Amino acid sequence: MSHLDDATPNDTSFEVRLDRDGHDIVAVLAGELDISGTAALAMAIDAILDEPLRPVSVAVDVTGLRFVDVAGTRALHAQMGRLKEHGCRSYLRGESQGLALVAELVGLTFEGMAGSST
């Protein structure tokens, strides 16, 4: 599967790489997920949903995130919800202390997040 860069050509602070793993996809997030990275995240989810052979599940690897703010956390939660609405199981893989902290502060849970019941 292809590698997608941020929607803003001059901004390289956030990156999404999509890798196919059999019937599943791994979305590897790296850099700083804030308001400026939400468009790239949405584009990556659009690419997944446009796949002719839609994946059964999408693992979202958050290990490479250096920074996540409230906008980025909410966008990630919403985009993972989009996947679920289209029949794809989505879950976090790896750990991001920043994401865990912000998610707890705003009351969001993610499947696969340590301490999350969903």
C-alpha cells in the first residue's frame, strides 16, 4: 500500500504510512498529531475505505507519535469511528503516553489502549 504524506506539502511534522498485512492494514502514525495533521489522517482513512479489498481490521500504530493535542486525539477517535461504521475493526497498537494522557483528560477511549475497556 502507498505511503501518504501530510495534506500540507510544506509541513512534514505528521506522517501516516499505510502497510497491508494480509487482509489487514497497519496505519503507522509518526510525528506531531495536532490540528495541522488531521487532514492527512482523514486522507489516510479515505484511502483505506477506498481500497477495492476493504481490510477486516486496521491497527493504528501510535508508537512514533512525538506529540498529540486535543484536536489530534479527537480526530483520531473520529477517524477510527469511521472505520468501525464501515465494518472495519480498528485498534491502537503500540504506546503513546501523550495520546493516553490527552484521551483520559477529554474522556475518550480507544480499543487497544492500555487501561481502556473498549
